[in-house]
Amino acid sequence: MIPPAPPSAPAPSDTSAGFTRRRILVMDDEELIRELLRELLSTFGHEVECTAEGGEAVSLYGAALRAGKPFDLVIVDLSVPSGGMDGMDTIRSLRALDPKVRAIVASGYLKNPVLTNYREHGFVGMVTKPYSVSELLREVQRAMEARG
């Protein structure tokens, strides 16, 4: 006997179900994570751009602002061991460009004080790696609903 198919997610174009397409910028030094987030968030209808380090994230964010197509949300990896701009420098630079930037911090370092006090560091949300799809989507929704 074949089990019934699981219920499908709401269609990305179904705005009557509360779905809103967002422009999301992902900054993570791990290529696999960037590609997984691009695929996942795009599946839910979001427009996603990815970068490996903060300097490029700040450049992309600034260019999007100047073009009149700002990002609605940024997901920032806290640690960038490859030598690029890390998450804290990135959020400071993003806040200098746009004090109302909405950013979620992501990290696998659970004892980092930024995770426990993420709002004090300029973030509107936080996820700890490894996170589930539902955790990430829930945090994206919460971050978009948060007051700036």
C-alpha cells in the first residue's frame, strides 16, 4: 500500500494565504549552506542572493538600496574563518547603510554571547546551526514581523 502524499506547501504566489515574497541576502562562508538556503528559500518564492563574506554582502546590500530594490532580510553567518568580513563587522556596516536593516544571525557556536543577546548586536532574529527547515522559516517570518 502506498502512503498518501504529504500535504504540499502553499503555492508561492498564493498571497491570500499570508505568503509574501521577500528579497533575501544570505551571507555564509560555506558554499553548501549558501546553495541549500538559496534552493530552500527560492522554493518558497523568495528572491535570494548569496555571498561568502561580509564585504560583498555590504556591497550587494548597498547596490540594491541605490537601485530601489532593497533586500527585505539578510541572513548573516557570525563566523567567517576564511578571512573575509565576519558577521559582527557585517551587521555594523549594514546598519551604517540602513539603520532599519533586518538581519538574522546564524551560528553553530552556541556559547557566543551574540546569540544570546542578538538584539543588542543589531539583529532581529537568530538561528543556531544546524537548524531545521521549519526553524529557519519560522525565524524568517518572525524577523519580517519584528518591529525595527
